[in-house]
Amino acid sequence: MKKGYLFIILIIMVTVLSACTEADTVSHNLSKSADSFDVQRRVVFFNGITDKYLLTVEGLCSINIDSKEEISVTCKTGDEKYKKHYLGLSDNVSYFVEQTDAKYEDPFHYKVLFRPESIIPDVELQTSK
């Protein structure tokens, strides 16, 4: 009975792993790198009726689509310094995101992004006098 379950799990794993293409893996890795502020991007907001640029944001930026009417762009501006912009969208205002620098992403590379500040809380120590 256990061999049957093991065989079914093995078949499911092979099916899931074979469904990912190299392009899917590289795309995922690039998105993770961009969210870690490792990718230079240009975000351009434009009016679809007039074809005029309304706003351009450039730098090490992460994009978050908050809703159909709003996105946020967070950019790293220095060591542990960030700026976040909220931008509204409408039926005539849209945007596109361009990756301005090529980035090497190995489809076989395995990354774990460890953020100790999210696991270990800030502890404030007070010295007694």
C-alpha cells in the first residue's frame, strides 16, 4: 500500500517539474531578483489617448500591483534606504516596465533569500547605571 502512494507522489512530482520550462524558471528568477532590488528597471506611465509620458521612475525598483486602479513602485535609493510611490491607473492611463540592464540568471541556480530582520525581532538593550 505504501509503495502505491509513493509511486503516485513520484508521478505527481515528475509531472509538476516537467511542466516548468526554462523560460518559466528564468522569468521567476528575474522577478525574485527584481523584488530583491537587484535589477535596474524603468517604469513609464503614459496617457493612452495623448501618447504622452506622465511619469518615469528608474532604478532598483520592485513593482506591486495593488489593484486594477493602483500599483506601488518601491525603489532602493541607498544602503537600507527606500522610497515607495503609489500610482493610480485609469481607463486612459497605463504603464509599462522595462528592465534596463541585462542580468544573468541561471535556470539551474537555487536561491534562498534569507531576511534575518523578519525572523529575529529588533531587541532594544538598556544598560543599567
